[in-house]
Amino acid sequence: MMASIAQNENHWVVKGDILMDSANSLLLGSKNLNLADVAVIDFTHVGEVDTSAVSLMLVWKRRAVAENKQIRFENMPKGLSSLVALYDVTALIS
């Protein structure tokens, strides 16, 4: 499934697979979205993931810190949660 990202109020909704070949388009798409004071990135509609998904989360977290905003990641697929734990970055994205 082709990856996409859209804004719904303070939520960013990510859809599709987050893989090496789609991560850059998601990153570019997110640059045009507003980051709310307390933003939520929703992964409910995400299918397959690889390590590029973790990289995206770290980039989004870094943006939130730079803009003095809070960010929360919700409904991560099991594979993404496992990668976050494997790379020991849970504290960085919390």
C-alpha cells in the first residue's frame, strides 16, 4: 500500500507501509503539516515497517523539540514497537 500522511486537527495520520522507499516521501509530506502544541502521530493504518519508520519518528521528535512542542506516537504496529525496543529508543520517542 502506498504511504501517505495527512493532518486532521492536531493528529497526523500515517497510512500505508513505512519502508525505505516510502520514508522520504512521508518526511517531505510532513514538512507541510503544522505541528500542534501537543501533536499526535497515528499509525493505525500503517502496514509493514522497517527501520526507516524508526528514523522518521526520531526526525519528527527532533522537530517537535526544536519547535518547543510535544509529540505522541499512537497505535504503533507491533513490528514498529519491536524495532523501537530493539534499537533502545523508547525513551527518545516518549
